[in-house]
Amino acid sequence: MDEQPSLIEYPSDFPIKIMGRQDPGLTHAITTIVHRHAPDFDPVTIEMRASKQRKYLSLTCTIRATSREQLDALYRELCDHPLVVMVL
């Protein structure tokens, strides 16, 4: 199976949207995971939006992506977190 060429030029600023259950530990958990894969990530830049019923919280983290492997590993770890519902 041939691997598709990347449509992203690296390095590049890359927004990741994480939707999770409203929980006091969600933002800290996401920040920790993102920082592990993108050490230069600044948590002050996180954009947050609560759902209408405040059951879910959407966080947009923009990182400096350096490779497809970095993004794949970050997406995998975010998707595996129990508070995370979806990662886009």
C-alpha cells in the first residue's frame, strides 16, 4: 500500500479541534498531551467554546506541526483520552 503524499507543508501552523466532556480536568489534560507532542505550544492561545447545554467543551489548539508522524501521534493520544469525544 503506497502512502499518500502529505497535503501539508512542514513546518506549518496547524489547528486541532478537540471536543470533550465538560470536566474541570479537561483543559489541563489536553494541554499536557499537546505540549508533550509540540513542546513550543503556548496554552494561552487555546480557544474554548462551551456547547449550548454546557455538556461539552471545544478546544482549538494551534501547534507548529513539524511532521505527519508528530500529528498522527498527537491525534492518537488525544483520541485515547477518556474525556475526549472527538478530534478534528
